[in-house]
Amino acid sequence: MSATAKMSHKLRVLVVGCSSGVGFEVTKTLLTAGDKFEVFGLVRNKERAAKAIGYGASRVTFVQGDVTDPDNLVEVCQGMDAILCSIGARAGWRPPCCNIDTPKHVDYQGVKNLAEAAAFAGVQRFVLISSVAVTRTCDKISCLLNTLFGRVLRWKLKGEEAVRRAYRHEDLAYYIIRPGALNNNLGGVLGLRVEQGDQGNGTISRIDVASVAVTCVEGHCTPNVTFEVFNSKNKYSPAENLSKLYSLESDEPVVEDSESTGRLLP
């Protein structure tokens, strides 16, 4: 079945980064969608994640694992219809002996491990929460973030590239979302400004990013796409937002290169 086809059963969705930030809002959105989704969370510590999620945590099936340790990731991904990856490094620069949670190991290697495992397991849709300005190396904000936080945007960009390589198979689809500066404002109030090309700036509610991500999880968006999203000054309009997502242009096909691992689908 094509990744863009409608699925008649309850969607099995694995949220990676389910207990904080956008991933937390995605989890809440999935849980409040009635019986449409079966929600799973990849976590390092089940008790800590359940406490962070709070009400509704009993309806999440927690799976213990770590994206920086790929040994069991294929098994974790088996049977999932979609994976939502919203992870980020906790630290910036670290000595070589203490670099597990750095951008290189989380935003790049962790995302790469997860995407390759998901593709190998045949997970049809992969949604990655990235960031604006990942391609703007000379941008002032990019320079500041890369300097202070271990080249975080550079590694996020490499994570994006890893997803595109892993999901180049014609029966799979990826969605790379680059939100603007995140805030905790109420969602569903302001409209969305959707762009491509990584030229714009702006802010957006985490709740609205989660809403866009879940729309992609359901396949209601152009497949194999990278786009930026911000709040606009207009009123929130679900129909208008959906139209904008379907109007996006798919990325150029990825040419296999030396970074491919051989673990991908044939």
C-alpha cells in the first residue's frame, strides 16, 4: 500500500520525544483524537515519561529504547504505521568522552538510526520536527546557535538528509517540518504561514506545530516534502491550512551516496 493511501484501521503511531516540547503536544493531540490512533512512545525511562505526560499516560504504550543505540530500533518500529520524531540534544559542546546527548549524536546520528530502522521495518510515514535556518550558515541566529550549542543546526540538517536517504523508497513517505521560533501560546487561534526554501522567519505555537505534524501522520500533505511553518496574523482555518499542505512541492529525489548504510529497503 502506498504511503499516501488512506489507512482504514486505527493508526499505530510511535512518538519519539513524547514527554516534552512538540512531541508532548503531538502525544496529547493523538490522545484526544478519539479512536483514530494507537499511541506508542519510545522512551529511556517509562516512569519518568508517564509522569511528564500526566493525564492520558495510561493510554500510551511506552517502549524502552534510545535512538543513539540502534540495536533494538528495527524491532521497536515493526508494525507501526507512522513515526513522529521530535528529539533534540540536551547539551551543546561536550568532551569526546561525554558526548552521548550532543547534537551530533542526537539530532544527526539518532535521527539517522531511527529513520533507517523505520524504513527497514517498512513504516510508511516518517515525520521529523527540524528547525528553520538549518541551511542558512551565515545567518546571525544560525551562527549564534551553532556556536553556543555544538553546531546544532548543522547536525539537524544532516539529520534531515539522513531521513531523505532512508525514505527514498517509492512506497514510503517522509515529512520534514521546520517550525519557526517555538512558543507556548494557545493553538488553533492564528493561521499558518507555510513556506519552502528556508528563507523566512517567525514564531509558532508548539500546539500548532503538533497539529501540522498529526496532519502529516495521517497523510494529508504532499509526500516527501520539506517545509517551514509559522503562525500568521490571520485567523486559524483548518480547511485553509490543509490546502496549503497539499499545495507544497515534493523534494527532488535523493541520489544514493556513500553515506547510505545498506540497511535500507531494496
